[in-house]
Amino acid sequence: MVSAVILNSGANPESITQFHDELANELPELRGNWGFSFKIFRNNPYSIPSGQPDSEEVSKETRFLHTLSPSYMNDLCICLINRRSVSVFTNMIDEEIGDLKFDTQIMTIPNGHLHKGAATGLSDVFDKFAAQKLQSLWTLKQNVRGDGGSIYQLENGNLTIKTSNVFLHGIFKGLLVEVNVDDHIVESTSSEYLVELFDRIIIDYKIPKGKMCFELMDSENPDELGDLCFQYSEILNF
Amino acid sequence: MVHQLSLVSTIPHSSYVQTISTLQALTGLTSPQPVSTYTLICKPINKFKPKFVPGKVNQIEQYFMKCITTWDDLDSFDLATPYLSDRVSTSILFNSDSAANTKKIWTLQISDIPIAGKNQTCSAQNIFESTLVHTHTASRKDAGDEKDSGDLDKDSFLQFLEDLGYNSINQFWIKGVRFFHGDIVIEIFKVFVRDDANKDSPSDSIPLKLLDESNGFQIKAFINVPKSTDIDLITQGSAELAKLQDFLKNLIQLEIPDRIFMDSRVQN
């Protein structure tokens, strides 16, 4: 799957309704509602690297930690540090979801991890864990929420368009459109190809223009969820 | 968040069979569940020096963190046999073949110091944890960060840990069994550490030795309560632990651990 994230910051109720109408004309398969929570943490300035002289009171470096939890993946939290290191956290244990595992995309904790005593089974979502217990390292700067979103599946399931309204501390910031293209119609991950691919999709489906990001952190070594979080971090850097 | 009520004890190796038999009879569990975990103890890399503002209470602390995963001992030894010098080993986890490591599941865990108070029936402690199922490090050639280029071979979990601000400082392995009695989990285990003196083991495995050379077992009886605000469950749990403590008192002396030793805050 390759993805692109577009933020149309000039969106208004009229343009959003119009876009939804136009998508509905393509006879998509509706896959339900969704929302997301995106948090931006900055390194705590009073956490001082050992190389820095004692006389300085605050750290000179600036680093960011981003977390993304989309609601369609239960309790999942993607964490991206410094736009380089990716970790995917989840609370779902294999045996808990059982028959619900219709989607191979869902990542779960294997049963053995719980049974052999490595976890208590009462985990926190990572963004809460970071906000509660890693305060000395990371401080929460922004909390971006996506509400009232819809998921449309098009082109026989090869193309998924997700839309969501973006709020920063309760203030409307625009319409976010996430485009996912299934792997077997993607021919390459080179940026020239991706520009062409997403340009075609934007024109075909009249996606409102805005800040867009489809870049991968590392084009030779893609990581689906990590790259998605990276794209959100590029688009939603308020 | 987990609010954990616990009591601990130790038994000599000679009491192992009797203890297991008693617990089997008490719990009705003929084959207890095996426990085997590998823990990395991590410490924040940076020093934390908050600015003191008069009148403002600074409650942010730095904590040690535990990273826990499962392990398999290569020799599958029997816990009931006492002397196990040079017979336990584990495979090397972080080797250069990073593809084999990407699917390792880790639980990050930070715990508060147990709650203080008089006349406690058991130790009560808040534990925060989160489990990661996937890690990945992007190699950024365009970042212009020269010092990063050397880290590319590093395991992506260790890289994540370092970027998060933690460094592993120690490690230990646990092997044991556990019983369930109502809400109570009773764990009986031995703790292993790396045996660096043992040179003649194969290069692809890590030899282990007992932390406690006397061959004794550690026992921990605990109840996990999902919320620290759920007073009813906590009161009920403490009463159940006290009942168990009384029931087993001739066999195991279950005690409250010293909370000072369970302080995971980093002293600057």
C-alpha cells in the first residue's frame, strides 16, 4: 500500500459536501466512519544531553515524537521519533479478536507474549504512556483530532479514500484526505511514479487541493504504517 | 495502567516439590503455566535538570524502564533439578541479521514506587505499560547527519529505544511457573543473569547463570486491578491476598516487599 495525505485548509461545509457528493457519484463501497488522534511531542528542554556543558540550562537540540492512532485499527498507535524511528504499539491480543481477524492489516500481540508473563494484558495506549510516564523526556505540544470521517473504497477495492475533519484544540483546521493505493496496482515507489499516480487520482476524483505529502522516509525500504505517520507529521505540523 | 497488589517470598530449592504439590492441590491446576521472560533494564540517556521556580511544585520524575519480551532456553532444563551450572543458555537476540529480529514483541513498562502507609496488608503499586509489535528504522541518506550512518546495522528496536531517550544498562532472564487462584496469580521463578566467565559455550548462544547461587526460588503472589481508583476491587483483592497469606503461612512466608527497593525513579 502506498498512501498520500492531503490537507485542504480552506475547506468549508459547502466544499466538503460537494466533495462527498462527487465521491458518491463514483458508486464507492462505504466502509464506515473513522477518526484519528495525532499528537506532537517535543523533547523536554530540561533533559540535557551528556555532551553539553553544565552551565547551560536547556537542551540545544530539538527533536519531535509523533503518535498517530487511527480509529479503524483498534488501540493501535504508531509512534515516529525524529522522523526516523518507527514503532507500532497495540493492545490487541491475538486470542481477543478471534474471528474478527478478517483484515490481515490488524497487528496483534501473539498469545505467547501474554501467557509467558511478559505483559499483564492491561496495557495503555502508547501516547498516554508517553504523556504520563515519559514527561521528563517528551512534552506534549499539540493534540490534533480527526472527527466525522468516512471511508470510501473505489476501483474494486484497490483505492481507498478516507476523509476527515481536522481539529486542533477544538478549532477547525481543514479537511484531511488520505488516499491509499493497493500494492498490486503500484508499479514502483520512485517519487516520479508516485507524483504521476497521485496527480491522476486527484484529478479523477476531484480531491480538493491543499498541502500534500506522499513521500516515503526511505524509498528503498518502505514501512507502511511508519510512512503514513511520517506523512501525517509533514501535513499536520501546526 | 495496572494497580498491582502483591506479596513476595523466597523458598529454598528443597521446598520446591512440596510447594508445587500444595499449590496444585490448592488451585486444582495440575500443570501450571510456564513463565519465561527476558528483561532489559533501561535508563534515560540524558540528565534531567528542571528549573526550580519558587512556589511551583515540580512533579516530573525520570524513571527506569523495563523492556520485557519472551525467551526460549535452548536446553529446556527442568526447574525441579537444582544444579544447573553451565546448562542454561539462550540464543543471541540482537545479531546482525536484522530480518530475524523485526518480529520481536516488546512490552515497555514503568512502575511507580509502591504506595506508602501503615498497617498495609500487601504492597500496592501502579504499573504503566505499552506493548510494541513492530519497529522500523528509516535510513536517511539526505539527512546530512554523519554520525547516524554508522547506526544503520543496529537493531531497529534498540535504535527506537535510543531515539526515545533510553539506554539499556542491564538484563536478566526469568524462568518459572505460575498458578491461578481466583484473582490471584502465584509465580514461582528463578532469575538468571549472563555468565561472562563461561567461555566455552558456542558463539551463537549466551550462557546464563543463577543470580541467586543458593538455588532458591522467588515467589510472587499478585492481583492486577485495572484501575487504581476502583476501591472496592482493591479492598477485596487485599483481603484475598491476606487470606492466601494465612492459608500458606506454614509453607511460605508471604511478605510485603520493602518499597524503597522498588523505587524506580532516577536519582540525579
